[in-house]
Amino acid sequence: MLDFLKFLKWLLKTLFWLIGGLIKAIFGLDQEAEEIKFNGKVITDKSFQILNNAFAKDSTTAYYKDYAFSYADVPTFEALDEHYAKDKNRAYYCDEYREGQNYYLTKKQRVVTIHNADLQTFISLGNGYAKDKSTAFFDGIAFNVKQVSSLVSINSYFTKDHVSAYLNRLPVAGSQGKTFELLEENFAKDALNIYYYGYTGEGHPDEERHSICIIPCERASFKILDYRYSKDDHHVFFLGFTLKGADSKSFEILTEGYAKDKYKVFFQQKKVEGADPETLEVYVENGQYGHDFNFAHDRSSVFMDDKKLKIADVATFKVLGENYGSDSKHVFYKTEIVKNADPATFTVYPHDFGNADSEDATHKFHEGTKVED
């Protein structure tokens, strides 16, 4: 009888344990509450509401990451995207920045209150842009457009409405916004023109006035060759400008800024005088070392960018890096001979060492000039 009671007691405990475990598993009673985090911090306030990765609010305060909006109307506060928010009284643009002295250590938050925005119609367009029924904004600052009702953002640089396209909030001259679209690389088009945008060519007379230009091309035969070059059946274009004297049919891009046709060699937009296109080769070593300039050669001469090294020996010339080269008799820095340098023992440091970037058996040099130890 005693053994039976012990068995019954054990059986009841086992059944209780099994049933209790089943109930906990079904209702999650044995699981710890999942931690809620915002901006890397654990949230314990049950009234705390995360709106997106950047904005949140509790019963008394709205937040942009670490920044507390003590003046926000919390019940009506809403996030529009990762940067824009609004309540019944104001619209806000928020972002982060770093200060120079502590650049890698801390981020700080910046909040721009957008005054005079029409809150009923205020919306985010993405990429830092927003609008209401009458005004366009970028990073919370108003800018002028021709038709705000049709304004959309393309990326952080480009917007368009049905009238015009805009680059950095400035109208693209001659553009038709309704049909404007970006192409591959640095090119765009609309129903009227094809455009090149970005850096428009060192030394070009229109450089300061143009961050985008209309390519004077034949549209039907236009082709993009890479991020700088394009052509049609009659002309070649570099950064959107006509590459004078280039033969479109035989034009080909080489490496390190060089190109050629059957008549000429080019370095970027410049003709390489005296270079033979049939035998021109670009030194593969250009890409193996630190350098600001590039070397190439044909059957009789060595070139740095568009300039000829007047006495370099093609048969023995080699690229050393950091804008140095050498042949059996001389060391060159860019196009100039390095005086008193021995090509047999000359080496270039991978990084500047003290006040020098190179040395031979007896001297040290910096940018082609001998320096004292």
C-alpha cells in the first residue's frame, strides 16, 4: 500500500510537470520577454513606440536617435522617412554629423525645424527631398522648382518635375523634366537631349559653369563607351565635350586614361603628340604602384600622360611607382631626369619615409630632388 501511494504521488507530479510545460510552451509563459532596443539602447518604458530606425516616441517625448524633441506634439508626431518627421505644429529634418576632432568617436544629431511648411500636404520624396503643396525642400531647406506638384526625387543629386530636371537643386538648362532619366555611368537623357554630368574636364573654359552639359551628338547613333567616353557615328566625346580630331569608327579605349584611333593617341582629352597608335602600349605597372601620372610607350618613345620623355630608352625603361621611372642610364621623376640618381640601385619607398620617398646607394630623394639625411 505504501509503495502504491509513492507511485501515485510520483505519477501526479509527473503529470503536473508535463501539463505545466505544455501550457507554458503554448502560451510562451516560460520565455523571457524579448528586449526592445532603439538606437542601441534597451527600452523598458511600455509607452515607448518605435516609428522606424531613426524616430520614436513615448508618452511625453519624441526622439530622433539620441535627440529628444521636448517641444514636439507627441500624439500627432509621425516619421515620414529616416530624416523627415512632422506633428500638427511643425515639420522637421534630422540628420547626423561628426566633428573633426572626434570624427571617429561620436556622432551628433542635427534638427532643422521647417517653418511655414503646409503640414497637411508635407511629404517626403526620399533622398533628402520633401515638398508640400507650394514648396520643395532639400535637407529641410527650401529651393525653387518650376512645378512642385509633379516634383519627384531621382537620387540625392537629381530631381525633376514635368517642366525641368534639376541637378543639385539648379535647373538643367534645356531639359524636359517629364522625360528626363538617368542612363548608365554619368549619362542622362530626355526627349530633347543626351547629357553628361559630373566633372566636366580640367582646364575647359566652361568648367566652373557646367556640372552637366548637353552632348552635341547624333542621337540615333550615340553609344556610351565608359564613364567618361562616348561617341556617335561622326564624333568622339570626352566628359561630354567633343574630342577634337578623333576618328569615331576606329576609336578605342585603352587603360589608365589612354585611348587611340588609327591616326592618333589621346590621353584623356589631350592628343599625345608624336605617339604611334599602332605600337602604343600602356605599362601595366601603372596600376601596381602609387602614382598621379601614367606611363606608356610606342616603338621609339616613352610618354608620361600626354608628354614625351625626351631621352628615355624604350628598351630598358620601367615604371617604379610614385611617379618615378628609370632606364639603363637615368632615373626620371615625371618627365625630368633625377640628378645624381643611380638607376642600378634606385628604389622607391611604398610610402614616404621621413622626408624622402626614394633612395639609391648613396642618396635619398623626395619628388625627384635630393634631400639631406
